[in-house]
Amino acid sequence: MGEDRLAKRDDSVIVLLVILILGALIGTVIGEVIATMVPGGTIEKIFSKGINPGLNPPATLDLKILSLSFGFSVKINLSSLLGIGLALLLYRKL
């Protein structure tokens, strides 16, 4: 019975992560569309500017016979945050 609870918790965490990622993606796409439709104004700046945390340049591990590179970058702007917020609301309704 305890294993069933853990399985359900793992499933709900995975569902939450998928919903949050989709919310961020959809929010970013909508923000880019809005920024493209209203070029050169304050609205474009609000929706297109953001921060880009991540590893830049990528970290490299050179083992002489094998070279591994690891890097990532995330673009966070107002529209992606709005998308994440709406995704959280949707998740709570589920």
C-alpha cells in the first residue's frame, strides 16, 4: 500500500513537471508572437527581454580518448512566467 502512494506521488511530480514545461513553452511562443506583432515598442521590450541563466560556454571533460560536453541555457521572460503561472493553476484544477 505504501508503494502505491509513492508511485502516485512520482506520477504526479512527472505530470507537474511536464505541465510546467509546456506552460513555459506556450507562454514563450505567445510572447514571441506578441513581440513580433508590435515591433519597436514598449510591449516588444516587455515580452522579448528576459534573463538567460545557464552554462555558457559548456563545461567540457577531456579524457584524451573521450570528450564530454555539458551545457544548458534557459530563457526566462515575462510571458514564460505567465505561462508557468497558468500551468500551475491548471494543475491545481486537475
